[in-house]
Amino acid sequence: MDEKKNRGPSNINDSVTPLNFIEQIIQEDIRAGKNNGRVHTRFPPEPNGYLHIGHAKAIYLDFGSAEKFGGKCNLRFDDTNPIKEETEFVESIKEDIHWLGFDWEDREFHASDYFDKLYEFAIDLIKRGLAYVDDQSSEEIAAQKGTPTKAGIESPYRNRDIEENLDLFTRMNNGEFDEGSHVLRAKIDMASPNMHMRDPVIYRIIKREHHRTGNKWQVYPMYDFAHGQCDYFEGITHSLCTLEFEVHRPLYDWLVDRLKTGDYRPRQIEFNRLNLTYTVMSKRKLQELVMLKLVSGWDDPRMPTLSGLRRRGYTPEAIIKFIRSIGYTKFEAINDVALLEHAVRDDLNLKAPRVFVVLDPVKLVITNYPEDRIEEMEIINNPEDESMGSRSVPFCSELYIEKDDFMENPPGKYFRLGPGREVRLKGAYIIKCTGFNKNESTGEIEEIYCTYDPETRSGGPAANRRVKGTLHWVSARHAEDAEVRLYDRLFNHHDPAGQKNHDFKEFLNPESLKILNFCKIEPSLSEAKPLDKFQFQRIGYFCVDKDSIPGSLIFNRTVPLRDTWEKVAKK
């Protein structure tokens, strides 16, 4: 737990990083003595799905701002809609926040903790003539709302007397009415230029069992009603939201002003949400992908969910580095997913040991190497970090190399293996191709024959002899089989959700997953554990899948060594 808690602050307390505009506001509030200099934020997820990388941006801001200014951050689940909420989502959210490196200590709350207080506040509004029960359907209410340039029409039930409203609201909660037959609305201003102030619905009937409160309640507060009041109950000083809530702020303030009894009031501040190319960030759309089984689940490595990114091999440090690089503004933008992938490469380059894995093997036989001889080649684990040491990799007369590393008739600038050509085997010898054998029926190369120069091994008299190509390899006698899943971007359009007259699913990338069986791995990888990360030499970064078991390893591609997507997309 300590390691998780400390990871967040270590990424935050950077004296050379300028304050973003929200941090500047917080700093000004502290200097002005607002809230006695307190800083108290909250992260309020709805437990109706898994968190995605957009939530990571909010988490970093909510927890990070509190850390930076010596304050506190609450975790509060906005569990006001029992139709969509599940305990599974609650647990996944907590796991993801901890994985990112943050902790809420003893400050875990739920909107449902305040259902009694919220209900009492609704009763108070009715008694003050500021709320009423409306018998109209949602369609009728919407039709009466008007337009931004045309005032709405008052409900025929707007001026019911207080006692009738109290009776109806009580009966709503007693389960006497059907869902959708009655709602409680705040009485504000049907001519307001802000549509959210035109007598918004603040309670509706939902006859579903709540995962925490059971069947105690038949009416549930709307998000706009619960959110600000929960902030007030918890003493939140800065309520940080994405830009779509900017038009909700007048309602937030109106409701809090009718609840508060002193000078204290939480302050809502909005920032731009995180959007990525080749990705959808709508939780509803992500849920649709899961429900239609277009992905394997919320943690499918192609999903932008934190559990999916974790399974794919992304690190929390890389995600936070990416978030810091794009920053926080008041302007919506779509960020290139290549920036995220670059941050992942940068992070894994320093951490991931280099290993030998052959994805599409062909056998290479060194004809002048003794058949009964086995050497142990000392290979550096990571040249970026000497403390990671080295390992021994067995070498013998029969090896596997990549099929793409040999061509029968190579072009002039092909620097890999071909008839009469020389290459170096990484960490071992220089070899020269003397021939090959083809399958008569398929025409595929089945075996490649070479000779080796024994003086070209490290420490030998010709160790520094240069050749243009270097290949990775695996000993055929010691190799083990593994499954490798080559994940790519889930969509083949840079903005799949933004195309008018098109369903976002039309842009699903049919090449987003390619499964390779019987890949050959060096023996040191047999001890790899789920979520261990490696760089496959000359191929890319990979992570052991969570479903791997000893003797049956599965590796997920995290990112290739360099961004080749744009070149592929243009072909």
C-alpha cells in the first residue's frame, strides 16, 4: 500500500512544473484565506462501468491538487441510479485508483450515504415553495422546456399547494406510483437562458434494488441535485469537473445556496476532458462494445479502460506522464494517441528487460558448429539500466530466427540474411548463409544453412568485425512455445465517434488483434508472471497476460518499438 500511495506524489511534487489554471485558482483561494486555507477535493465516479484513461486525468487532478497543497481528496461514488450500478464496478474503480498511485485513506463515501439528508433537503424545498411534484411524462416536460432563445412553458402542476406536494412526494417514495408517472422538480425560472435552470427534475421514481441500500428507497436524486449537496456535506472546497458541467454550475450554486447556513460554499471549476484519436471515450459506447461482445470485456487490452491498459502492459507512470504533457485547459481538444504510446515507450525503455522471442520462426542450422555443443551467451538485460544485470541464454547448432529475417533474393538495401550474406546473431557470432531448403509443395523456406565464425564471439580476436545486420534468435533445443497477441488500435478512424450519419462501430479495426501460436521464447521467460513486462528484441514491448499459467504463457503486445501506425494507415 505504501508503494501505491507514494507513486502519485512522486509524480506531482515537481518544482519545475508550472501551475495549471486550476492550481492557480486554488493557490489564490489559499492566499485570500477562503475556507480557512483548506483544500479538499473529491473524485466522484459513477459505479456503472470501469474507469478509462479520461478518468485518470480527473483522478490526477483531484488527488494531485490535494497533495500539492497539503489537502485531502475524497473518493465518493455517485450511486444515485441503481439501474446501472454494480458492486463489481465499485471494486474495479478502487483498484484502478490505487494502481495509479493514489489513496483516499479513510475517506470513502457514497452518495447513498446521504440519501436521508438529500430527501430531507427535498422536503425542505417543497415546504419553502421551491419544489413541486409534476405528473407529466418526460416527453411532455421536455416539450415545455422551450429553446435557448424561447422561454419554456410552466407546468400545469407548478403551483400545487405545499401539502399536496408533500403528500405526493411521500407517496412516490412509498411506491404508490409507477416509474415515470411523477417527478419532483425544482421551481426556478422557466424563462432562464440556461436550460438547466428551467425547473429541473431533482427526483425520479426507480423501483430497483440498490446495491447498498436495498429497497429502502423508491425515489432517487438526480445527479445535479445530489452532486453539489454531497460536496457541501463533505466540506469540499474545490469541485473539479469536466467542461460539459459548466452550464450546470448555476444550478449547482442555486441548490447549494438554498442548503448552506454559513459563508462556506464549495466552488465548481471546469476543465477540458481527455479525448484520444482512434478511441471512443464514452462509457455508454464502451459498455456497448462489451455487451455486444465486440471485445472480450472491460479489461480487453484494446479498450481505453485502466484495467485494459494495465492488462496490455501500460504503466501508471507512463499514463501520468502523458496526462502532465497534455495539461489542463478550458478548450476541448483531441489528443493524438501516439503521444500516449510514446510516453509508454519512454517509460518501458528504462524498465523492461530485453529478451529473445521469435514470433514467426524458421529453423537455422549452423553446419560447422558442433552438434553436441551448448554455450551460454551472456546477454545484458537492459543497456539503459546496468543495475538490471545480465542473463545466460543457451546457444547451439540449431536456432530459430524470424522468417522475415531471411530472403531468397534480397534487394540491395536488405541488411538481414540472404544467400552468401553475413549477419551477427545478437550477443553471439557472425554467421554466413550457405544455403536453404524449401518445402516442395508450399514453396516456403523450411531450413536455412549457415556457417559461423568462431572468432567473432565477444572477447574473441574478431569480436569487433562489423556487419550491417543483427538478428535475434532462440535456441531450438531450449525454446518454449508461447502465444503472442498482437494488439493494435481498436478503430481505424481517428475520430470514430465524431462521424455524422455513421455508427462508431463501423470503424472497428478488423486487424486490431492478431493471435500468433507457437512463438518461440528463450527459456528464461518460463518463469515470467502475469503483468511482467519485457522488450522483445527488435519487435516491441510486451506484457504477460493475466490468464497465463506456467507452461502456457500468453504475451500481449503493449506497443511496437516505434510508431508505425501512420505509415500503415496511409497505405
